[in-house]
Amino acid sequence: MAITEDVTRRQVVDAQAAVERELRRQFVLGLGGDAGEYRAFLDELASHLRAYLRRRLPRALEDVEDILQETLLAVHNARHTYRAGEPLTAWVHAITRYKLMDFFRSHARREALHDPIGDDDLFVASDAEPADARRDVGQLLETLPDRHRLPIQLVKLQGLSIAEAAACCGLSESAVKVGIHRGLKALAARIRGGA
């Protein structure tokens, strides 16, 4: 199991390095005046940022697009501050983090004003439920072969794109899609059989 985790971790690092190189190439060409490359950079960046924001804001999905647009605008407006020798993704991550913090600050102020605290709902829900669900999903995924389990973990749980997952797994994009479909179908059958 440790070898599989090391291989998967290495594949993720390699995929991230490839994303960094491509985004940086598009961004630098865009700064040089190539409008097509700059547009491609913004589209690719939007795809990655959307997945990143969805993982951090699972309960505020309607706000993801707003934060995404604010972040892309901030990246565009601050493009002259990028230092060519530094990783582009670190620079973008800093901008995104500031936009997220702005969202959390404004959201916390709004919620504090409108969310009454009642004693009757204090013990309605427990934090054990998400942990139990996470454990159960993990156990179910372990029953699947790697060709189904890895694409589900990378795309559905970690939020990678199909292309990124394909690069991590060493599979074609269509094989990743088929793996996800068949894996989810197998999981559904197991759940129905166990219910």
C-alpha cells in the first residue's frame, strides 16, 4: 500500500509540475502580447481555481463563481507584479488565498448578524457523522481495483480534472472517465447489496 501511495504522490507532483510549466508558458506569452495564449491561460487557470475553491467552500458553491471571477480579475490587474523567477502557481495561490480570506471575513460578519443561536439545536448534529461517512467511503473504495479507485479518488474526491487524473494515473482521459463510471456503478451495486 505504501508503494502505491508513493507512486500516486509522485504522479500528483509530476502532474502539478506539468501544470505549472504550461500555465507559466501561457502567462509569459500572454504578457508578451499573445492574446490567444493569455486567454488560454485564463481558461486553464479558471478550471484549476474552480476545483480549488469548490474543495474549500463545499457549502457555499453559489459563491465559488463570484470568488473565481474576483480572483481572475485580481490576477489580471496584478500581472505586472509577477516576478519571472518565482513559481506562477505560488503567486496565484497567494492572490486566491487573499480573496478567500476576504470572503470568509465578510461572510462571518453577515452570518453573525443573521444566525440566531438556539439551545434547542445544540445537540442535533454530531461531527462524528462526516467522519463515519469518510471512513465508509474509504472502505468501499478500497474494494475497487486501482483502475477504478484511483480515478474516483483523484477526480471526485481531490477535485482534479480528467486530464490531470489521466496524467497522474498514466491512463488516457477516456480510460479515466470509464474507470470513474464503472467504479461508481460498482460502488452503487455494493451499497444496494448491503442495504
